[in-house]
Amino acid sequence: MRKTSKVLLLHEDTRTGGMAGELAATISESVWEHLDATIVRVTAPDTPVPYSPPLEEAFLPNSGKVVEKARWLWQY
């Protein structure tokens, strides 16, 4: 984090109550002064997990979502 000054967290759980929120809180408590941008989380939406495989594929974070957020963070 000190080298890049940016953080992108990725996990398959929903946004609220997920591990990325805890990690973001810990990071901002310990190295806030070294960050040049907000902490970005790429997570599943706050909806129930669908059972259907095509819907589950759309529900989970994918490479397109990660690239989109990484580009946004790069330009911040």
C-alpha cells in the first residue's frame, strides 16, 4: 500500500457485512496517511445469492468488474 498508495479489495461475498469492509477499516486505521485514493471494494451486490448458474455468474465479481474498478482507481 505504501508503494502504490492505492488499495483494491476483491471478494465474492456481499458488500455489506463482508470481509472487505473489515479489511478496509483496518487498512484505513493503520495506513490512511499513505493512501492517495479511496479504498475500492469489488464485491457481489447486496442481494440474495441466486441459485441459477447463469444468474450466479452475473452476481459474482468478474474480470470485467475488476478491470473497470482498477482503471477508475488508476485515474483517481
